[in-house]
Amino acid sequence: LYGYSMKSIFKKDVLISLLSVIFMLLLWVASYFIVSNDYILPSPFAVIKNAFLLFFKTDFYGNLSSTLLRALVATTISIIIGVFLGVLANIYDKVNAFLLPITAFMRSLPTLALILIILVAFPRNITPIIICIITLIPNAYSFTLNSLSSVDINLKEMLKVYNVPIKKQINLQMQK
């Protein structure tokens, strides 16, 4: 990096990224001609054309906004549950020991199989919310637990020695 300006590094990265996108498009076009079946692998031109036509459909923006709303709801629920469980697991080792295999199992679930099972079991409009929650909770839990675990051990011991209430401990650890 020494001797290069930030502008030249940025231009170089943009060029490399652009070349990567062009490479992927060429690979897609070549694969399309090899497969020669629009149902298995549609052409990039047909995909771009149909994506552009979506903007002119009357129900597109309603569907887009409901999808974004469901994603926001699912992400919010996941973060709330994951942070709550991460804080509990940081305070109580038994909670951490209990949740460790559950989160490992949830992370190992193949998403496609999960989608199929949930589509059969639940109404179609809440399936994305359930899948998002199931896949995001382990991440929110792990991020919270790892962040709180990185708090200085001396600070944790001091909080226990002086019998600081759990609510204040959480506030102190979150500020760190």
C-alpha cells in the first residue's frame, strides 16, 4: 500500500470487480448455450429483460414492500431473541451449555430442506419469516455471546464481587 494513493487502489479494485462480473456473465452465457434449456438455465438476456419488465407490473411494488416488511419483522424478532439468549448465556454458563448444541444443529440445517418442510407445515405467507428467524437467531446469539465474552475478565469478577445486579451488569457490558 505504501506509495499508492487511495484513489488508485480504489480504481484497481473497481476494475478487478468489474472484470469478475464480466467473467461471471460470460460463464453464464456459455453455460446457457451448453445446457440449451430455458427451464433449467435461462439466458442472462431473458432474465434481465423480465427483471426490467417487473418494474412496470402493478402488483410489483406491493409485493416488494410486503417482502421487505416481512424481512424487517423477521430480522427484528431474530435479533431480539438472539441478543436475549446471548446475554443469558454469557451470564449463566448452564444456559450456554444448553444452547450450544441447539445453535450448532440450527446452523447445520440445510436451508432448502427447511423451506420445503416449513412450506408444508405453515401458510405460505409466513414461511419466509419462520425461515429467516430460524437461520438468523444462531448468528445473533453467537455475535452477542462472542462480544460479551470478550469483556475483560477482571471487570466481570469485580461485578460479581460487589454484587452488582444483573440488569446493571448487562448495561455495563453492553457499553463496553
